[in-house]
Amino acid sequence: MGDERMVIEWDAARASNRENWEDRVPLHEKAYGIEELDEPDQLSSVVRTDLEALEPFLPGGVVAGLDVCHLQCHIGTDTASLARAGARVTGVDFSAAALASAAGLAKRLGLDATWVETDVLDARAAVDGDFDLVYTSIGTINWLPDLDRWAAQVAGLLRPGGTLYIRDGHPVLYALDEHADGLRLRYPYFTTGQAQVWDEESTYAGEGTVAHARTYQWAHPLSDIINSLLGADLRILRVDEGTTLPWKFSPRMVEVPGGFAWPESERDLVPCTYTIVARKP
Ligand SMILES: C[S@@+](CC[C@H](N)C(=O)[O-])C[C@H]1O[C@@H](n2cnc3c(N)ncnc32)[C@H](O)[C@@H]1O
């Protein structure tokens, strides 16, 4: 799994990935702990972490009052949390089922949001208006083959002075064997131009299986991520690397405040996440 690599047309890879993500929606609706958001003022733990890192870089110091475009918003737990923090939110995803779920959640919580169904690589053309903040977090660009095209969408969606925030699994983490009994490299760190082929019936959260198990993902080294943003004329304000993840990447990971991490003796050996804040001049 993930060991097979192949060159595949984006249309075919995207169609396969979309079917897989549609199937995950009902499983994640049960497993994401969405009911936590029924508590007034409660934000998702991902957004709590992200706002702490992001808000010092926002011109007014808070996300409240900003126009925010949330790319790859999935079932909307983080989008709803940003709305609850006072942002005017637009959630973007290519999964109709995810967006229907997200819209239902926002409605139930009494939060306003706009939802746009599109390939994120076509987001600029599909989404109306421009934004103070483009936000995307945890499980995002590994689904995309072309970072330059992604960064161009981000730059196009931002107003001058607008901010990009991304936090995601570190490419070094994604190169590790999740099933090994120690830290062992297994998958490519560098871009090969080929997709990694995954056939997995289960998903990272909850029980149950998906009917469409085949997905395609792409490795992106940190240098490519940074260079894609620089290539879109964004100014990088901050790059951080972290040791805690919001999902259990490997059965050997242990629960820690804020998520999961490698056992303590290994924790400073490899990064688990990276965070980048960038600005459109
Ligand atoms: C792991 S979720 C990330 C969201 C968030 N961290 C969460 O867990 O709710 C990945 C999302 O990316 C979406 N996605 C994957 N490829 C996409 C593409 N090419 N265009 C738009 N959305 C895409 C999927 O439908 C899914 O909702």
C-alpha cells in the first residue's frame, strides 16, 4: 500500500479520489466528535491550534470580521469553527456529500457560510470574491499533483495584504512506514512526478469501510511547498515544524495534549507537521 507508484492523468486520479472522499463522509460524520460543537463557543481542536499560531500574523490580530476561504473544508467542522470565531467563511471542497454535511452542520449551529463544490486546483475560477485569509489544514496538498497550480489558486483568491495559513502533515512524516516497529523510511520524500497508489478500505477516523478504496496521493518536499508559494509571489512570514498531530498516523503513536505524537524517546527525531504563514503583498 502506497509502495506502488504510477503516472496517472489528473482527471482520472481526481475522479477516483473524489469517490473515496464521498464514501468517507458518513464514517467521519460519526467519528469526528461533531457533537462537541453543540457546546456554545466551542471550536474544533484543529482551529483552536491554528488560530493560536495564525492570529498574531493577522493585521487586526483576530480572525473575526475577516473574509476567509477554507480550501478542502471536508465536513465543515473547521469551517464552522472559523465562522463561530467571527469570520465570514466560504468552504471549498470537491465532494458534494462533504459539502452537504458541512452545510447541514452550519445550519444546525446557526452559522452562516457559503459552500463551493470544485476541484481546489480550479478554485479561483469557481469561487466568487476575494479573501483576507485562505486557510487549509491537515490532509490537504498531499491530494494534489501540482503545487504551482495550487499556489496560483491561493494567490488569486487573496486580496493584496491577505494571508495564507497552512498546517499539515510533514513530508518527512509521510516518508515514514506507519506500520514499522521503529522510525523507518519507506515512501519517497521527493516528488517523483508519480502518484502513490493506495488501496485502503478503512479511513483515519472511525469504523466502517469505503466502497471506493483506491486513492492517489503525491509526495511534496518542504522545499517544493515553499517554492510554490514564492513562485506565486507570496511573502513567507513564518515556517514552523511540530511534533504533535491531530490524527494517529501510526499505531505506535501515543496520545498527548492536542493529539498524537511519537513515543517520548523519539519525539525530537522527526517532525510531524509543518506550518506556513504567507502574505500576498
Ligand atoms: C482530510 S480532509 C481535510 C479537511 C480537514 N482537515 C478535516 O479533516 O476535516 C481532505 C479533504 O480534501 C478534499 N479534497 C481532496 N482532493 C480535493 C481536490 N482536488 N479538490 C477539492 N477538494 C479535495 C476531500 O474531499 C476532503 O474533504
